[in-house]
Amino acid sequence: MAAKYSEKIANQRKDYLHKITRELVENNDLIVIKDLKTKNLLGNHKLSRAIANQSWRALRIILEYKCEWYGKKLLIVNPFKTSQICSKCGYDDGKHELDIREWDCPSCNIQ
């Protein structure tokens, strides 16, 4: 009984991943994702189960081959300081607290 339930959940997860990746690839010419080290994130005992259930690695693999099939571009970004460096001019704003998700660049005034 438990094996059938686990298989059903796994199949639902795969189906969802295929649907969401198809939508992303069909509607975008460029998809940008961070190259997160999920192994490091799994060390957080409060988040590890939720992170493991998201199938981030499977999502990336599916995105990679679907982008190739559809002739779209998948850009994988190193996550180092991505929330601290301005994407337009490269200004480094220094370390932010976790609650800071957006900031205005003092150098070029872009948000």
C-alpha cells in the first residue's frame, strides 16, 4: 500500500515538472536559473525535507533537454553574491540580511 502511494506521489511530481518546464520553455527564449548546491541547503534541518521534495535537480535536467529540443537558451548562473551585485552595472552593495530581496543600486539607480 505504501509503495503504491509513494509511486503515485512520484508520478504526480514528474507530471508537474514536465508541465511547468514545457510552459517555461514554450513561453521564454531565455531561462536563467541559479546553480544552487542543494547538498549544502539540505544541511538545514528545518528546510531539508521541503527542499528534497521540490526535485530541483530533476527540474534542471528536464529544463536542459527541453531547451535543447525547442532551440531555447538556458543560462545557469553562479549563485555567489547574486543578491548583492547589481545586474546592470556590477556594483557590489555588500552583505544583505535575508529579508532584503530587492534593493536600489546607488550607482545606476536600477531596482
